[in-house]
Amino acid sequence: TKFNPAKFDADAWVAAAKQAGMKYVVLTTKHHDGFCLWDTKLTDHNIMNSPFRRDVVGELSAACRKQGIAFGTYYSTCDWHHPDFPLTNPGGRVQRETSNLDRYTDYLKGQVKELLTRYGPLHTIWFDMPQGFDAARGQGVIDFVRSIQPDVLVNNRTGAKGDYDTPEQHVGGFQTDRPWETCMTIGSQWAWKPDDPLKPLDECIRTLVQCAGGDGNLLLNVGPTPDGEIEARQVARLAEIGAWLRDYGESIYGTRGGPFKPGAHYATTRRGSAIYVHVFANAPEEVVLPALPRAIKCASVLKGGDVEWQADGGGLRLALPGTLRHPIDTVVKLELDGTAMDIAPEWHLKMQAAFQ
């Protein structure tokens, strides 16, 4: 199927993201095939030379500004179309007879400068697939980016370490010493395809919660149809996630992961003097957690009632009968007598055993 996004509506895309409770959008501006979705002056291989002839990057950037959503750009580090890049199609597995990686790097920097200066300020530049780019070359790209916009976030796929890690298609591990963001599809693959099975709502919510509980972020991918729309059932799933966040977003937005490392049945987030215990549907009615070094003032279920709890040297026990349970994620808010932010993350074997 040919990509002819005649039904592309930037405002509708951004509205769907806002409805989902998202705070920023990252657009694939150039993938490994080298085709550019903006009016670049550095190659004719761009959307302005297609029948569509509209600057998708420009329109989406403007829509994000108008609707109060941060805008970021995905940009493929590799480029199998560019004659100076060492690898080409099919699938970047063929070595070009002649190439010039230094010259290609200058081309990459020129395109990144276009994105930063014409569509910025950007929230992030999300590089990908640094074939042939070592740490020194990648750091050179990052330094160049920072020379134009010092505060932009750059991920770890230029060849250099960057600002944050990017586990793909799985939830990252508990990590509080370096930012991370799981990138995951709402369906089974990155690009849209007919009748692609969508992840059910409960899986989407658990993924979001496990990312937050691991002290990470979630970048949830949706792929437009060949005519430029986001499929209605994907928009509906995003709206369901947003409805959950409107009820329980205080346990996600502005929180950090911990103080307990996520398990198969729960995850915890924290902010100020509050700990949010996210208890999944498969957890038993009594949840056992390690003892806390601070006293608990009260415990309640968000959008629910008070929770019976018992804390002693053996741990913290929360009673969660079916009358208090949410079908996906029961969020228990613990109010402490002091900050929750300096409690060292804990993982006790007895807690692990309690859920076997």
C-alpha cells in the first residue's frame, strides 16, 4: 500500500495525544529509508516532492504548540538511501562500493539543524540505529545539537550515551540513577497494518504503571494508516488510557519510581510524602510489602475507601477485599509522616515469596 496521507490532520493527531493524557509527541521525521517528512533543503527525497506536497513536520509542530503539547522528532541515524552512507538496501545489509561517513555526518547535522531551528524548540531528538557511528562520532552529533539548543534531550542511539536509555518493546528494569523511556507499540508492530491486534486496555495500563514504578517513562507508538489518519480503534484505546489517567494520574504524573521495586503483582510510585501502591488484578487480597522507615498516617484507595493496614517489623500488610478492587489497577495511597523521596528502594525475598 502506498503512503499518500491525504487525510492527515495534525490537529486531530495532537488532540488524540492530549485525550490520552500524553505530555509530548515524537514524530518519525526520517526513518532508515531516508525519506523526509519536512521541507528539507538538503535532499529531494522528501514529502514536498511527493503528490502530497505538505510539510508534515511543520504542521504537527504547529499543532503541538497550539494545543500545549511538547514536540520531539525521531531521526534515523542511519540512511540506506543516502549515497554517502556505507550501507544500503535491502534492509541495510548491503555494503556500498563507495561511501563517505564524514560527509554523511555533515548531512545528518545539517538536517538536524533544520529540525531544531525551523520546528523547535524541540522536547527531544530521538535518534535510532547508529550503524557505523561509534561513541566519538555520536558524541559529536550530540555536541552539535547542544550548540543549537542546549536544553534538548537526546537519547542513547547516536552511538554515544546521550541523556536517557531506550528499552524497546519491553518495560525497562528498575533504574533511578539514569533516565529511561520504554518505547512500545500499541499494536504488534511499529507500522500500521490492517487488523493489527491492539494491546488490551489492562496491558496498556500495567505497562504505563510498571514504567513509572521502575522510574522510567513510556513512549507509546501509534502508526498512521496509509491515508494519514490514526485508526479509530487506536484513538479509542488512547482515550481509554486517558480516562484512567484522569482518575488516577496523580499516581503517575510528577512521581518517581519506588520505594519498592516493581513485581509481577504491583508497582509503587512516590511524590512528596505519598507512596502510591499499584496493585494489579492478579494480586491476593492481602498485599505484603517491606516495612517502611516512616510511620503511615493513613491509607486509602484512590476513587475508593479507606484501607485497613498493619505495619510492624515484619512488614506492611494492606487488606484489599474485592469491594475495594479496581479491575485493572487498585491504587492505594499511603500518606507518611515525612518525605517518601529519601527511602532507599527495597526488595525483600519474603515479599517475593508472598506472591508465589
